[in-house]
Amino acid sequence: MKTPYTLIVITLIAALAYPPQWYPKPLRIQLTQWFGAGSYRSLPESMPMQPIEHEIFCPADPSGWRNAQSIDGVTIAESLACVADNPFLVAAAVKGTNNISHATLMASGLTGDAIEKANDLDGDGDPDEIHIRLEVAELNGATPLSLDPVTQYDIAPGIQPGLWVFAPKFVGMAVENFESQRARPALRLPSPAIRVEQGDRVFITLENSHYMPHTLHLHGADHAFIDANGEGNDGVPITSESPVMPGFARTYELTPRHAGTMFYHCHVQPHVHVMMGLQGLFIIEENRPNNWLQTLNIGAGLVRVPSRGVVETYDAEYDLHYQDLDQQLSERIRIDNDPRIITKSMHRDYDITDARPDYFTLNGRSFPYTFRESIVVGSDNDLIKLRVVNGGMKTIALHTHGHKFTVTHRDGTKVGANSETPRDVVTLATSQRLDLSVNLKNDGLHAYGPGIWPFHDHEYQGVTNDGIGPGGNISAIVYTDFLDPDGWPRTQGVAWDNYFTEQYYRKEIPVWNLYAPDLFGQPAMDGWILLRLLVLLVCLGTIIGILAGKVLKWREPNE
Amino acid sequence: MNLSRCLACLLMTLTAQAWAADKQPAADHHSHHGMQLDADGAVMNANSKQLPHGCDRISAEQDFTVHVGQKHAQDPGMAFGMSMQEIHVKPCSRVTITLVNDDAIRHQWMVHGLPKYLYPAGMFHLEASGGTERTGTFIVPPEPRNYLVHCDIAQHMEKGMRAQLVVGAGSGDLWAVNGVSDPFVRSSYFPQTPWLWFISVIILLVCAFVARRLTIR
């Protein structure tokens, strides 16, 4: 007999606990007419800000890699950005690993046969037979020993997508040292930009050091469909030759007759393999006397030994390689170690027609790391050449602040003079290349004067790291007046402490925490509403329990 | 006992790795001590004379030829392998390894954890370009221990080229030595069928029903 009373009391408590802001609107209006507005309760405090431990913005350069220097007779230009390429590697790429001193070869990290140069075929003072050997390296891949990835490479703080890259032939370990799981500095995204001269006899040996089949396709570069031996030379498994299996090698040949900015990539299941990072710039420079080219530009960026043809017109040359990465693809090599399971996951479970890219890199890094190594540095009146490729699945709307550039070449061929109108946004379709001329002349059209002028993809996904901004491929044209001696731009505006933390890109730090923690911080919990919800849940649970007991009793009359 | 020792070893390795990863990348660009490099490969930290502490003489001469390459992969899910995934040697013996590379790509035979006063970074390292071979000698310390041997080209150890050098009685198997010990993180090899959950639930219900019938009597 007590049960109905109990039920009534519990229901009453539940009704009182029910938060008034959830009452139906007519009831709330009626209550307001009777009792007036609810009394004031102060809003919860903003959560106190956790101290931020950020990475060093600009790591030191103890070996003086940024300095202008001469190594084995190769004059290497200064690299003013914070992180510079290993100049010994640059020297080896210019002279060839067969023509440099043993000390330089050791300091370059390359094997003796990584880049071989010989035979001045046209007698103009530079070697015309070039043999490049490339391996395939996996970054942030799986291991049977741990759930953490191995040969780690960060595109931005704490962001380690699984990647495949063509890599020069380095001697020794893939990691920094035995105690480290970090990839050695030159083993990185993007695959190196390759430079050869118009008319060179070029041999590129793909030594497939990876556990998947791969090929090399020379996109846009003049090459024969079959080589001298009748073997396929186009790199396309369905039309020219079978892929290079793990442990095997194949040499591709070309003698390019036409100069221009081209592209190279793996052509095995390209919708997966190219998107994993097996792609690089392939640049054919015009033939000039004494034209010793920097055959590899590791990590793209500033060309520290530009060609004779380029220095005739330009003060500096940069390779800009844009890519995008789909987290749902790149994580697949991190999850399992068995190539059979990885293969099924990448080629049967993954569907690129449902894909949306998450990370956007410029020269293998996303903001804020782009500012360490991929800024374009110049001074008043400089004329700078940019060779740009979009290797991603998404179109890029490349935009420069403070400058209107001209497009001089598209896909490696010169555009008509009439087409060279100054622009500040240009689209690059997937795999498209543009040569841009940026004039730093402060005339109000080409440039607006010194500063730190961002350049970036103006499609907005491209300026985020998985949706968190600022990120993606943001970089800047930085005038030397705005550059610190260590290569870090003297930015104004907000502090960058947040951006150099993993927590910011893990979405754990409120966006404007640093400069308005009270207005935009994380509000503390409202304990009052939580208590009401708890009481409500206890009451409802009790009511359900009592009613269920009644029903069961009624269904088993024997007891 | 063996298992727990392995686990302790692994944990120590991982801790060391985490500790090293925390440090800023040391500017270790030019550390190639005792390295002989030519166009076809390299030998690093060879030592055929100096005795490790605790050895008063060379106890034995032990020569091994190790073939490496894709055709030496041990299991179907492995891409590369070594013909000897486990090498037993006597304490204080002089070990000569000939690395024969049967592939057309670079491979390595690298041993870690040797005394650093004799072998910089604790390493002895052979490296051979495709189709070449390379021979090198080193002397092992007296303590019984299992040393990691691997190829440190990206993913080569992970996909099969992980071996162990056992000095004397050894100190317990390392994990994930193909053909010797299990991976620490093993693929599940679950049946790849969408019916898996459905079948599991059916089995569960049938068992419950049978158990209930049995207990009712």
C-alpha cells in the first residue's frame, strides 16, 4: 500500500529537480508573469590556464649550415631561414658523390654511388651523364615491438602521419642514433627535388628498399616509352612494365630535350602510392656552359646552388612542393605490421572517392614548422623564382600577401607574354606545376614594401592542421629587415607559444587562451545543474525499478 | 622467467628510446668514428685486436656467412630476412661476419649494445650495396648476453631483418626475432567477416539457453 505514496513523492522530487531552463516555453512565460525573472546566479569562472611548455621556435645551428660557404670548390649560398640543408650534402649533389673528397662524402651521409656524374658529352665544362640512385623509405610506420611508430617524422608538433618517400641513398641508420626513433634529418618529406640539365643522359635507379612494389614515372619529362634494352621506361604497370618488387632495382633512362618544371612519382596504385608521398619535383634546367647543378634539393625549398640559366635572371630560386594527406589513409601503415593486412587495408578498405585530406604540407611540413625552413627570404628589388607543384588531391588557390607575382611557365612550358599579368591568386590542379616570378620592387603593384607577407592556399582547409588553425601550408615572404640573425621572422601580433605545442593541435588549448583567457577561455562546470541532473536520474531510475517490479509480479501470479 | 626478463629488457629499451626522444636532436651530424666507406658499402668499428674488459685472450675464432635479402624472408608476411636469425658465439671470441647481399638494394648487419669504450655508440656495422658482400671482425665481451642484430634501413627490421647474437648462455631471447620469438605486438589475424559479431552473439545465446535448460532440472 505504501508504493503509490512513494511514487508520488519521488515524482515530486524529480519535478523539482528538473532544470527550469528546460521547462516548455509557455510554462516559463506563465511562471515569469507570476514570479518575475529567476534570481541571479553568477556565471562560472574561466578555467585557470595551464602553463604552456612549447618547443623551441628556432633550433640552433651549431654546425653553421646556414652560412654561405665553399665546399670542394662548390660555392653554396647563404640560407637565411632558421633551418638549413646540410651544405656537404648540397656539395655532394653538385659535384657528384664520385667527385668529392672522402670527408665531404662522409659529412653528406650519402653512399659513394648515390649521385654519380661523369662525361662532358657536349664539351661545355659540366658533366652530362648523371646517375641518381633512389630508395623508398617509410616514415612513421609500424613495428612489432611497440604501438608507437618508428622512423618518426613530425610534419607539425606531435603530428606524425604515415608516409612513403623516395630517398637518396644514405649510408648507415635510418634514425638519428640507436637510442632514438627519430628519422635522420635528411630522411624526410617531400621526396627530393631532382635537377638535371637539358640534354643530359640521365639514369635513375630505383632501388626498392620498401616492402611494397613501386615504380618511377617521369611526369612531363621527355622520356622514351621503352629503353635501349626494350624494357618499359614509363613506370606504368598496366601499360609499360611490371613494378619493381621489394629487394629489386630498375634503372629508368631519359635524355630530356625540353627544359621545364616537371614531376616524378610512383605509378603503382597511384591513388594510394602518390598520396602517401611518393612524388617529387623533377626540374630540367636549360643547357649552359659550366652548369653544375644541384642534382638533389633535399626537402625542396631554397636552391643553394642555382643553375646558370636561373641566375641570369633571378636573385634566388625556391622549390615549393605542396601536398595534402588523408589521415584515414596515412594511419593504415601505423596500425599493423603485416604487409598483407596493410595491403588489404590500403587497397580494399580505403576508398579515395570518399576521402577528404586532413593535413596540408609545404615542403614536407605544416605550420608552424613551415616558418623554420620554408619561408621565402628576400630584400627590396629582388627578383625571386618559385617552382611550385601541387602534389595533393585537392586543388590549391595559392595566394601571396603584399605581392602580385607573374606566372612565367605552366607545366614546364612558357606561357605567352600576354598571359603574364600580375596576380595574387592562382589555382594549381593536382600534379600541376607553375613557375612564378615574384618581383620585390616596391611599386604598389608587384610589391608593397618590406614586411612579413604570408603566402598560402586560400582554400581554407589548406591553412589548418586537421581543421585546427593556424596550420597547413602557411608560410611567408620575409624581408631581411624583418629577420632575426638566427633566421626567425620578427613577427608582430600574437605570441606563437600555443602553436609550438602538441596540445594545441590536439584541440586541448582554447584558441585565444593566450590573450583573452577570461573572455574566451574554457568555462568551469556548473555544479548546480549537474546536481539537478543527478537527482533527476536517481528518481527516474527508482520509478522505473518500482514499476518493473510491479509488472513482473503481475506476470508470475503463482508466487 | 624467460618471458619476464624479455619484458624487462624491452621496457628498458623503450624507456631509453623515450628518454632519447625527449632530448632535442643532438647535432650529431658528423659522428662516423672508425668508419670505412666506399662506393659499395661500409664497415664500421671493426676490431680484431683489442680485448674487451674481462677477457685475457681470444677464446675462439668464429666465422659466419650471413645471406640477406627478400628471398630469406622467414614467413609469408615478411618482406626481408637473414639466413641466420640467431648466431651463437663463445664469450671473448673473435667473430668474423661475411654479409652477402642477395638483393639489388642496400642491406646492413648491425649489432648494438657492445661496450662503448671499444665500439663507438656500442655498434659494429656492416653495410653492402645490392649484389655485393662485406666482411668485418669484432671481439665480443665475456658476459653472457643477447645482442640485437638488425638492418636499420627504414622498415627492414620491422619486416623481417631482426636477429640476435647470443654470447655464451645468453640473457634471454629478444622479442620479435623472426623464427625465434614472437612479436611483442602481434597482428590479430581475426577472420575478416562482417558475420563475426553476429556469429559470436548466436553462440552466446545458444550457450545461455542450454545452460538455463540444464540448471532448471
